[in-house]
Amino acid sequence: MKLRRFLLRYYPPGIILEYQRRNGDIETKSVDLLTLSPESDVDALVDQIILEEPLLSDSKKDVVRKMIYKLMDKLDGHNRSRKFYLYKILRAHILPLTNCAFNKSGSKFITGSYDRTCRVWDTMTGDELVSLEGHRNVVYALAFNNPFGDKIITGSFDKTARIWDAESGQCLHVLVGHTTEIVCVAFSPRGTVAATGSMDRTAKLWSVETGKLATALQQRPRLSYPS
């Protein structure tokens, strides 16, 4: 692995390491500095980071030190008593995740995955509340109908979107009409219309009540005129 560059993450404080694998893939990993404060021992912290992080060597100490000072300067201008900590890690799916979203109150959140499911979670406890199953390919996009939070829409690589009851997990409507993967979804502010966007270069608006297509949006072909 080859280190490419450093990135700062101010809140919560940390350093992002961008690196390249042997196969050419670019990935990132986080060095979390959740207990960092203006009173932290910077030299000791730098030594600890260099010791524990395989991507870093002694030659990078000065860079790491400068980045920590930048983070401390930012913290110094805010509430000194603010603390950041990792709240919970959920082993949510058996395959990689694609997306996540909260309801308006933050009491629930949803996750989508390559395992073809969307799951609803209790934020405080981390308990799974319901699993939304029915898609035949990756669940790539998802959203609550905030501010209400009683419905969920999912968009999939199976070319369909689905509207679900957020409490029971019942599928209310299957939205069929796109010809390729659906990559973005949303509800209107009043929750009466759902929108889907696809790799087929179209967006579609659907009635949440009936699941019927209301409008299809497609770019008109440009006209050219002889000069």
C-alpha cells in the first residue's frame, strides 16, 4: 500500500489517510482523534499514531504534527468541553452497505446493502426493527418520508423502487418503469409524491398513495439549425 495524501476531518476530529493498493484501487482509512483537546500532548500523540499506523513512518511526523495543530486550533475556537466518541458499530449486513438515512427525529435509521435488503434500526439501542426484503438486486438508494417517518422508499439495481410501511415492513407499492438501475430516490415535503432517478437518464414522479406514475422527466433532444 502506498500513502497518497492526508486529509483533515474537523468534526469529529481525525486524520484521513488516502492510499493506493497494489491493484490500483484508491481507499481511505481514518485515524480518529476523538479525545483531542487544546491541552493534548502533541508529541506523545504523534509518536502513538506513527507507532500504531502501518501506513506512516517517522518521516511523516512533521506532517502529522502540523495536522494535529490545525485540528487543535479549530477546537480552541469552539466549546472546550465538547467530547466526541464512537457511539456504536453495527454489523448491519452480510455484504457491503450502499447508503443510510435517519428519520427526522433521529430515533430510527435505515441501511441499504448489496445483500438486496434495507433494514430499519433503533438508533439508541442498535436493535434491528424490521428488514425490508423483496428487491432482486442491490438496494442502492433509500429515504424516509420526513417529517412523517412512516414510509420508506428504496431504489434498486433491479430497475424498480419500492415504497414500504416503516413500522410493519410491508411493501405498499412496487414502482416499475425505469429501464436501468435506480440510483436516487426522495419524497416530496408533503409526502404525497415520490421521485426516482435512474441510470437511464430519466427521473420519474410517483403517487405515494397509489404507486402510479405521475410524471416522467426526460431531457428533450437539442435542435440544430443550419447556419
